[in-house]
Amino acid sequence: MIKFLITNALFIIGMIVLIVQHIQDWRIWVCYITIWCIADYYFAKDFHLKWWQWALFIAGLSIIDLVVIRLVN
């Protein structure tokens, strides 16, 4: 669980860096999100959460993303 949280924190920091640097190339973002999903899958494969717990987790990440985007803009 700790590795999973650290991984997500690092990717959120990376997302902030990409936004601050005004990286807008869609290919870079697709690669970044793909690598993030693969890393999350790797560290979360042993988690046994219910679907609504995953939905809450994804909603939480989305809120963090929106806050970061608002702060940067």
C-alpha cells in the first residue's frame, strides 16, 4: 500500500511539473498516463478493494488533478 501511495504521489508531482512547463503535446500526456496506469496496476494488483472503494480513490485523484490545474492556471 505504501509503494502504491508513493507511486501516485510521484506521478502527481510529475503531472504538476508537466503542467508548469506547459507541456501540451498529446503524445507525451498519453505516454505519461499510460505509464502511470501500468505502475498503478503493478502496485495495486494485490489489493482487494470493492468497486466503490476504487471509485472513491479515482474521484479523489480527479479532485487533486483539478485543484492542481486550477492552482497552476
